[in-house]
Amino acid sequence: MSVAAYGRLKSKKRKTRMANVITFVVILIFAALVIFPIWWIFRTSLMTNAEIYRYPPSFLPGDWLFSNYEKTLEVFKFWKYLWNTMIIIVPSCLAGTFTATLCGYAFARLRFRGKQFIWALCVGSMLLPAMVTLIPLYIGWTRGLGLQDSYLPLILPYFCGGGAFNIFLIRQFIVSIPRELDQAATIDGAGYFRILFSIIIPAIRPAMIVVALFIFIGLWNDLLQQMIYINSSDKFTIALGLTNFRGQLKQDWSLTMAATCMSFAPGVIFYLIGQRYFVEGITLTGMKN
């Protein structure tokens, strides 16, 4: 290798290393911006109200008052709210994931009359704002079916496909699976359901976990619909309980932030458990044969 070629190679490596360092620093800054509000909430939950209002504010608590969480649990029915939330989320995640898989499989593999038209309606419905259907659905659930102050209006929709986006996600993932696997199973005498449960579902497990996480996150943060359909305080979810708790305490920010930390902790834990599958499913969903 000549001296000039070696110099160019060394310069290219130096530029690549510099670009990697800059990229890492930028990502680190953005990560800090995302994590900082969460840290500030946690830090505030461990302080007294006098420390919270002190200026200039301190980055770390003077005394780490974990006793604030004990005081919060005395007035914030966290376990009751968590149980009520799970009553909604568990059947919704299971039913939504399963029915979205059935619908996605039908659109990706089966042939039936009106398939393209129904698929166009399904994809087009994703462009429809949720506020457009809010009032008609409320009238239908409450006046039509009499489901007032009930969890059913929040659960039953997930028994009907799990949502257009979830169907789209599963369908795109199934499209990436070679059809030769289906054809080989058909030659061996397998039917549609045998192919689905023996071949398709094991191959799309990451996408199904992503759908379950999407449903979980959507229901966990869905304050609006929970506020519309749930009226009794003994049926309050985490979102409703936290909103009501903040209204009761007014200026007691230490207990309010402690309740906030307890409210988002389960969601963070569930996401961390399924993070690998979440990233894998999002990455592979857009792939095709």
C-alpha cells in the first residue's frame, strides 16, 4: 500500500470515528432530555414540599423520603386501581391480539369476494379521528345496549379485530413469510387453521407481542374513554384514580408525584419486558418477500 493510500485510509477511519462520537453525544443528549422529566418526578416524590419550592432547586433530594410512598398509599388506592385496570387490559390484550392475528391472516393469505374493498376500508379507517366516532359509540353503548358505568365498552371492541392498525401490522408481518411454507403444509393435508397455528403464529410471535404492547399502552393511557364510561369511584382505573387524586391534594406535590411514579411504573416494567420483541416487530413489519 502506498503512503498516499494509507493516509487516505487513516483519514477515513478518523472521520468515521469522529462521526460515531458525535452521533453518540447527540443520542446521549436526546436520551437525557427524555429521562430528565421522569427523574424530576421521582426526585420530587422523595422531597418535602418545602424542598420542592426552594430556589434554586436542587437536583438531588436532601433526604430521600421513601416514606412519602407509604403516606401516598394511605390515601391513594393504588392496588385497587391497578386491579381495575388489569380487568380491562388483560382480556383486551388477549382478545385484541388473537382477533387481529385472525384478520391479518385472512387479508394476507385467504381469497374471498370483496377482500380488496374491505382491506381498503380497514386501512382507510386509520385516518379517521377518534373524536369522530366518540359520540356515536357512546350513544350506542349506553342508550342502545345499556352499558353504563361498565368496563364492557372498553373491552368488547377488542374482540372485533383489535383495531385497524393492529390488523395492518399483523398482515404486513405475515406477508413477509414465504408462501411456500403454506403450500408445503397444504400438500401434507393441513387446513387453514392448522397452517395458522403451526406455521404462521410461531413465525409472527414478535409482531403479536408488539400488538399486545400497543393495546396495553393505549388502554393504560386512555383517560378520555375511561372517564366517559366509568362513573363509580370503586371502578376507577389508574388513570382516573390519579386524576381524582391530584384534584384532592391540590398543592401537595410530593404525594402527587409519588402517586404519579407508582402509576407509570407498571407500564414501564411491561415495556422493558417486551422491549426486544417490540423493536424486532417494528423493524421487521415493513419487510416483504
